[in-house]
Amino acid sequence: MMLPSSLPMIRLFSQAASRQEQSGRVMLAFLGGYGVMWAAVGAAAFAADVAIHRAGNAMPSLGGHPWVVPATALVFAGAFQFTGLKDKCLEQCRHPGPFLMRHYRRGVRGGFDLGRRHGLFCIGCCWALMALMLAVGVASLVWMGALGVAMYYERVGRHGRALTPVLGVALIAWGIVVAAHPAWLPGILGGVAS
């Protein structure tokens, strides 16, 4: 889901790395640094998902109200759209040229560090939207597509800056609707019904 929105940075780094010795290894190190960051997030997300499911099993009241987790995740992801962290990270991702000029270092180690740093900013701006996948079901291609398009446009779209608060308001409103009327969106929320 993150690869399309990272293509501008990957292309820029590829051009810069092509002028180095061992340019293929440098490029692989960059992609490896990026991948390591997302692998760490994947492991943390898996652990969080397991903990949420265990809590749901241990708390019958939560198990009897399966819409609570998706509604909470929607509101939380919407609220995150308005944070300074989101803005700071998106600013770095929206302008890959200045980011590359500021943090570029030659060699395999420099490539890995830049990939890791770029991955960290990608995580910073998109983690809350990615967390929605845990709440609504990771097997939903519709959700993956919709969230992928939103994250891509936020980062590289002409009006991406304007989308961020609109998406925040929409997610918060949607979370409130799901909490108030859980049967209203059963198919979209992974089959949740009241």
C-alpha cells in the first residue's frame, strides 16, 4: 500500500545512487532500510492485533459489541489527521527532493540510513490509516484500495494538503455513526452486525 506513494523518493534516490560505485547495492540498501522500518511496524501491528483479540475474548462486553473497535479506530485515525506529527511527516514525504538533499550520504550505509529515515516519516504520516486495516479486517481489498489511494493522494496529489483535514472529519463522523448505529455499515466493517 505504501509503495506507490514512495515512488517519487525511490526514483530520486535511484538517480542519485546511479552515480556511485556499487549503485545496485546502494539501491538495495535504501530499499532494505525502508523495508526494515515497515517490517518493524508489521510486527508491532501483529502484536497489537493479537492483544486486541485477547482483550476481546477476555472481556465479554467487548465481544458482545464488535463495532467498538472499528468505531474507535475510525475516530482515532480521524483525530490523528489533525496532529502536528502528521503534518511534520507529510511535509517530509511531500517534498522528496529537499529531503534527499538534506539527508543523502554516499555508500551502502548512507543508502540504508536514508531508506530507514524515509520509512520512518512514511510510518509517521500513515500509521493511523494503516491501523484501520486491523480494525476492519486485513483481508478487505476494498479498504486496502481506498486507504492506499487516500495515502497516495495525501502525499503526492495536487490537493493532498486539503484532503488531510477532510479525511479526518470524514473518519471521525464515520466512527460516530458506526458507534451509534453499528448495523448501518455491516459489510464495510468486516461483517459487523448489531
